[in-house]
Amino acid sequence: MRQEIMFKGVRGNLQLIFSDNIDFSEVLHQIRTKLVVAADFFGVGNMIQVPMAKQRLTQEEQAQLTAVFSEYGLLWESVDGAAQAPVPEQLTIQADQAEDDVGAPQTLIIEKTLRGGQKVVSDYSVVVFGDVNPGAEIIAGGDIIVLGACRGMAHAGAHGNRRATIKADRLLASQLRIADVISRSPDQLNDPEHPEIARIVDGIVMIEPAEQPLEN
């Protein structure tokens, strides 16, 4: 699956970045694909910044963008100028993801692709805005969400949480582990056409298509 759009963390905000060289219908399709995987992370009522949207998009396209984000309870706003350079720190914890009144866990945000040999360990959930390449490793106390291809090793629920999940645009991990249950990939993997989620079902790690989030 081509990755021609991305969500970037920029100075505490989330920005939607996409090229002017692709058809806007493809932009909308890829937005839906990513939101299916990471709806829990984006939450309800959050604002997504879109650089120069009012200058780049027609009124009809802006309405279509509003409709797509509304499906997931999100809002968007146009910001002046090109996409700002992201904060150079690779690993950041979103301040607004700290525990709130209902005890929502913190989330570790990784704003770039993980290369082979890199390892991320967090007591919280982990969201990767990029790929997890072969030889890279993520160990998370909560869920793992990869807005890209996951080809490395992913261990969710590392402290024993068997309800944790692993989601990715392309779930091609060399090893998946949830709590104490391990699932290794077959020798040959077919490139998935849709986002997938791994979870424990009847004591084994099952991989299935990521479901459309339910409407409230």
C-alpha cells in the first residue's frame, strides 16, 4: 500500500501532510485507512491541522475532508504556511495523553520510521508514525499502533495485559507477542490489502482485518 499521506506530531499538534500530486480521492481513502487502525489514539473531538488547506483544496474537497473526519469524531483546521518541521526529539510523550479523570493511559509517540537495530521500550501504549523495519523492536505495556508497515518484532501487553492489541496498516511482523503468548510469522507472508489487528483469541494470537470503529 502506498503511503502518500502522513500524520505528524508538530509542536504538540497533529498535522495531516499530503502531496498535491495525488488525487484527492486517494488522500481521503488513505485517511480512512489510517483512522481505522488508530481511531482509539486520535480520540473524539481532537483537532487536526492541515497546512494551507483553504488555499490548496476546493470548497467541495474541504467538505469531503470534514465528512471523513466527522466519521471519527475529529475536527480539522487550516494553518498558514507549509508543514512545519517536527520537533527533532524522536521519542516524545504527548502531554495531553497523560492520565485523565477516567484513567486513560499515557501514549508514547514515535514520529519516524524505526530502523533495524532500534528498540523502543515503554510502560504505555506506543504509536509509530512510520514503518517498523526488520530488526527493529517495540515492547509496550499497552497497545501498539503502527501507521505504516510493521516488519520488526512487536510485543504488546508486556506486563501481562492479554487484552492488548497490535494494529498496523501492513502487519508483516517477524514476531508478534501479546503478554506471554507468542506468534511467529510464516516463512512467506502475503502483503495485506487492508489494516490488520492482532489480539489473543482462545489463548492464541489471531490476526484479522481491523474493524471500522462503532458509532457512538
